[in-house]
Amino acid sequence: MKIAIINGPNLNLLGKRETNIYGSLSFQEFLDELKNKYPEVSFTYFQSNVEGELIDKLQKVGYAYDGIILNAAAYTHTSVGIADAVKAIEIPVIEVHISNTYSREEIRHQSYIAPNAKGIIIGFGLQSYELALQSFLINK
Ligand code: DQA
């Protein structure tokens, strides 16, 4: 199974950024653990702080992989372009968030991606990504 994990802006700072909210593990450390735990999965990982680059990546993997785990970070709440890309591509996208966005500021309660996502997993720390992966594995 080929799974793409796509992270949006500021998620390159995981481990150093607002550790009270996002934890102290870097995404690379977490990804290494995930790869060890699920050797049967072929992962590609992409992070960008640039909206258009995220759209390019969604288009690129959107016809070639089995599923996408997408944390569009702040663009979740603002980007019609990313929402349109999620709608356009053929493979299922699971929207994830590390923090419970609904327990935070109101601007984070709105997701442009959710209406076109297969499902959303929010608020379980980095485990949100693993839960999304398990959903793809169960439904394969
Ligand atoms: C986030 C939540 C977003 O509101 C925020 O802008 C992020 C991270 C999360 O994973 O909890 O950068 O997507």
C-alpha cells in the first residue's frame, strides 16, 4: 500500500513549536517510528510552507497512491485552492490534526478540506496520523 503524508505550514517545526500543544517529537522521529511499525506500507512524506507546492504535491500523488494523510495546518482554515485539489484528485484523503482544533480559537473551527475528505481525525497528537493510516489498512 502506497500512502502519502502531506504536511502544511509550520509543521516542519514540530518538536520545537508550541510544544505544549504539538508535543516535543519531531515529525521525522515520528515518521521513522511509523515506518518501522508498518514495514508493509510504502510511505512518501512531503512538507511545505507554500500553498501552491502543497497543491502540486496533491495533484502528483493524487492519481498514483492509495491514500493521502493530509494535515494542511493553517491552510485548512483558509485555502479554497487546497480544498479544490482534494476534490479534484481520485484517491481518498484523510484530514488530520494534532491538536483538537475545536477546543481552540474559532478561526480553527472551519475546515475547507473536511467536506471532501474521506474522514477527519483530530486531536490525538501525532497518533492522529497513525489512526488515519490504520483506517486505510483496515479498508484496503
Ligand atoms: C494543526 C491545527 C491548525 O489550526 C494549525 O494552524 C496548525 C496545526 C494541527 O495539527 O493541530 O498548524 O493543523
